[in-house]
Amino acid sequence: MRIQVRRTGGFAGIERSAEIDTAGRPDAAEWQALAGRALAAGQGTRPAGVPDGFHYEITVDGRTVHASDPGLPEDLRALVTRVLKEGA
């Protein structure tokens, strides 16, 4: 499973992105479960956010969802945080 996260916006407007490929990872099932919950929590189109808030674009195996601060669902926040921390 390939998980891509792109974060845009924020006060400085700096874009950050990362990607994880779970193939062959010992924790692949955990990533798959988290990604499934995150996809269910996201929206198909970019939601309205707040000035200087972050917008998130999450793509899992070609399926993309969107979310914006401050209404980022917990499952999406967990996935975004993890991918941006561990991804390259």
C-alpha cells in the first residue's frame, strides 16, 4: 500500500509532503487499518478551512481525500502525523 500526504497552507505557506510504502513492513496491517479509517473520515473535495490553517491531501493507492484545520478528524491526524514523521 502506498500512502502519500501533502500538507499546504499555514502561516508561512510552506508545503510539506511525504510518502510511505507499506509493502514488506512488519506493521503493514496497522498502516492499512489506519489508512482505511482515515479515508473514511476524509472528504472528496477540499473543505473550507481557516486563514493560515493547513490543508491536507491524503492519497492511498490512488484514492484521494482532503481535510483542513481546524476540523481534522482524529484518524486523519494520526495518519498525517505518522506519514510526515516516517516518510521520505
